[in-house]
Amino acid sequence: MRSRLLYALLLLCFSNVLMAQPVNPYHTNGSAFSENCNCYTLTNEQTTQSGSVWNKNKIDLTQSFDYKFNINLGSRDADGADGMVFVLQNIDISVGTTGEGMGFGGVTPSIGIPIDTWQNGNHNDPAYDHISINRDGDMNHTSANNLAGPVSAISGRDNIEDGQWHTFRVIWNATTKTLSAQIDGVDRVQAIIDLVPNVFSNNPLVFWGFTAGTGGSYNRQRFCTSLNPGFALGANQLTCFPTPIQFSDNSASFGTIVKWFWDFGDGTTADVQTPPPHVYPAPGNYEVKLNILGNNGCVSDTFKQKIIVGSKPVAEFELPPPPYCNEQIIALKDASKVDYGSINSWNWNIDNGQTVVTNTSPGYQQPFTLGQHTIQLQVRSKEGCVSDPVSQPLQMSASPQVDMTFSDTCFRVPVLFTGINLSPAIPVRQWYWSPGDGTRDSSSSIYHSYAKGGPFYVKLYAVADNGCYSDTINETINIYETHAFAGNDTLVTDNQPLPLNGSGGIFYSWSPPDGLSDPNIANPVALIKKSTSYVLTVSTPMGCASMDTINIKVFKGPAIYVPNAFSPNGDRRNDRFRVTAPGITEIYFFRIFNRYGQLVYNSTSAKDGWDGTLNGQPQPTGTYVWMVKGKDFAGQVHEKKGTFMLIR
């Protein structure tokens, strides 16, 4: 019902103003036409157009004016043209031309403020959309008639052909003789000139209006006499229910505003510029609307703004799951709520004021010491509503301190690990062992065997009955392991010194000691006259002994022994023809020839031997010749040759 009453009131006011102004004060020329009560199109998106709109009533330049407009230069950028001009002239209300002059070119006497969107080289235009102040229809920016500019039409941007509406304000100060213009609230150009004597030959009465033109390129170019409703709240205005809210009108109009139509969104209205402080009936989201009526009889579009009338928030927070242990950082999670509005301040009070922190973001965290604590939270909304405080207790418990004992030992020998509670007043509920070899255990004392030697990093922590965890302690246990190796079986000549090379432990013992230079070192020298087997025992300071045997076969020599036959038939018995060379330390060559004198084998090793093939092909049964040459351990050279049978 109230909306219908407001609509009726708007119609009544609109009708009354129209009755007060029976004649349209604007005259259109060329392509220009009226869109509605206060808006005009100067040119459509067509080539070679000219449009102008003039106020039929002359104004007196001995009086200051402040005109506010909305302008739209179209949405074609690269091929958009040509722009529009605000013009003062006393010639006629039918002037205007097409193209680069934008309806202003050649109009004398006149003052124009062109907003130029096409770059004309003959006018020395800059490369961006620009604004300037020019006189007598002269658009050349290097001319004396260029009084100000050119500068970019929009501060910080090159393009005004963006399809958007921009505010355009023209100000004439008759006292200081200053003509200036703003776009989107930013000063763009200013010129100081006494218009009446210097431009209009002492005639202060002039027409004002807009002209525009297109040529080979075009844009839809429009303007409106400003009729922009708007309002704001005070800088410190709170909107928490039931705070009275003061709405301040900041509407802008080309002329005077004769009526305001407020709708506060709760079924109440007002028709004055500054309504009294408004108290809403309940918290909620309200849409406030404002229309204005200008002295030209035009009713504005509706300005709308959401107003949140805040409700009282409810403070709430959550503690993380227990346990809570000394010096632990506790993260407090906000769970506060508000039906209308938004919470933007959280006040945390710890232990009755010992710590007070106000945050602008939810949640809070800090370390807490042992003992009982009290945590309080109070929240505030952006609308100014404050919750009741809410509190929760927090009990911080002590964590246990632990240690371990063990002893180094040999691999495969069980080790006793014992956990020690260094804080007996805090009973341990569970122990957690990691012996370092990938296994786990959970008793206070454990026996553990290692399958190999080496250093292992043992870890231990415990959980107390109160749920608090101890720190994890780390210790290294050394597990000792030996791998006795006496060397590969070998052969020597009688009285040939043979260095032995044992390995695999720390302490060494050879048995029997006969013929050894020192039976208790890793590398004794053996000097024997008969074949002997030595057993090597290695150990560590912990014991951990292991044994290995080397068999040494003794030949008379130095000498070269060669068999007289071999059978390479794959039975792994006598499959290679080898040389046995006890006492020979270096083989110069070992060669085999077939009965045709062809070399079928050549080596400098006595170990490998011939497998009875040549280039991978088995050689036939028959007689073959061998030749061996080498040097013994005393430096004497030995050379022998002979024959053997290859049997298949």
C-alpha cells in the first residue's frame, strides 16, 4: 500500500513540475534526439553525422555556474569517432557541423571544451582520447586559440570510448574568470579568461549546449543533464539494532532538486532532503531507495543500497581435542555466530586480563603453562553489536620425561633396552620403541636382536596417564659383526714366501702358527715346505668371532706343469687346458697352436686356460702344440713347450 502511495506521490510531483515548465527548454539539431526527460543522443553509430542540443534560454556570464552532466562516448575504440564538445556561443541554436570539428569547428565567437576521441594529425592531437579548452571553433592544439590542454580525458587512462557513463562537470567562476572541467570527479583542464569582453565582445548572454560529429568513423555519443540520487551514512555511523541511523543525501543534479522520495525498506518513507534519524523495528537486511525530482520536471532512476541492521552476535569458541600439555600451543577456533551482520572483531581475555588480545580475524593461538587457565571471548560486529562474553576452563598437564639404558653387543645376541621414567609423579601409560632396524615395540623393557652389525639409532617416547607425550629421545647402539676371510685357496713352491691377507674383524689369530711370520696379525707371511691349511679367527672387543680357512698346496719348483690331454665335453671335468705354474709370478705368454701352425689360443694368465674353441667354434680332436714362458719369484725366466691331445 505504501509503495502505491509513493508511486502516486511521484506522479503528482512530476505532473506539477511539468505544469510549471510547459515548454521543453532544449532544441535539437541534425541527428540529435531526446531519449527521455533529461538524456539526449547526439550521434548514432553512423558515418557523417552532426548533432547538437542547445538550451533555448541564454545564460548570463556575469554570473557563475556549475553544471553537472553524465556523458557516454560510445563503445567503439579503435574505429570510434569523433567526440563531443560543450559549447558557449551567442549565434544561434541551430549551429553544428560533421566530422573532426564535432559541430564546433568554425563556430565564432565561441568557447568549447572538446572531448576528442579521434586523433587528427592536422590538429596536432595526442595519441589518446583527450580534453582541452578552445575558442572560436579552432581545434588546432598549437594555435593561440588552444587555451588549455590537451590532456587525457580520463586520468590515468587513454580511452574514454568504453561504453560507460562518466560524470562531466563544467564550472565557470565569474569572479576569478576561471573556466574549468572535471571528468569522474578529477580536475582535467582550466583556463583563466574574461569571456565577456575577450570572447563575446562585451555581450554576457550566451547559449550553452553540446555538439558532436562523426565522419568515416563513428560512435553513439550521448549526454544527460545530471539527475543522480545518492546518499551515505556518517563515517562513524553504527547500524546495530536499535541505533538510530542518519541518512545523508549526496544527490547530484544539473539544476536544483525540488523533491526527495525516500523508502527505508521497512514500509516507512520520507520526502525531505535530510530525513530524521531512522530507527528500524527489528534487526534485518533492508533495501533503502531514493528518487529525486529535478526542477526540469525529470524524476531520477532509483538509487538502492542495502542496509544491514545488525543483531547481537553470540560468542563461541572451540578447544582442540585433549590432551593439553605444558608449553603446548593451543589453537582456539572461533565458532561465533550472528544472524544479521558480520563479525569483525574478536577480543580474547586470558586468565582475567593477564593477556588481552583483540584480533580482526577469527581464531587465536598461544602457548599455555602448567595449571588451570580461563579463556574468555567477546565478539563485535561491523554494525557495532557486541556479544556477551563466553568463557571456558583449560587445564594444562605435565609431560613425562624419559631416558633409556642398553649396552653394545654382537649381532644376533639379544640386547636389553630399558625405559626410565625421570618424572615418577607422572605415571607412564605406554612406551614406544623404535630400535632402528624398522621394528617397533611397546613395553617398558624389551629384548631385541639385530640380524646384522652396524650403528643403529634407537628412539623412545612415552605417553603418560594424563595423555601427554614425552619428547622423543635418540641414542646410538653399536652392534658388532665379523666376517672372517682368510683368502682364496692357492698354490706355491716349497720355500716360496706367501703373504696372507686376512680381513673381516679387529683382532686376528691364525692356526696352526707353523710357518707364519706372526700368527696374530691380519697379513702374516707363510713359508712352508708342504701343503697346509690355515684357519683364521677374527673377533672384536665384544667377541663376535668368526672363522675361515685357506688351503695352500705346495709343489716342487718353481716349475711349469702341463697335462698331456684334455676333453672339453661340458661335463665340468677337465674342460679347460690349463698350466700349473707354482713359483711363477708372471706369465709372459701361454700359446697353443694346431697341427697347421695356426695360433688358436694366446694368454698371459695361467688361470683361465683354453676351452677348445677358436672364434667360438669347437676345434677337432687331434694333437696340439703349447708354449709357456714366465718368471719366478726369484726373477729367473722359465720357458717350456710340448704337445697334448684334444679328445672329444
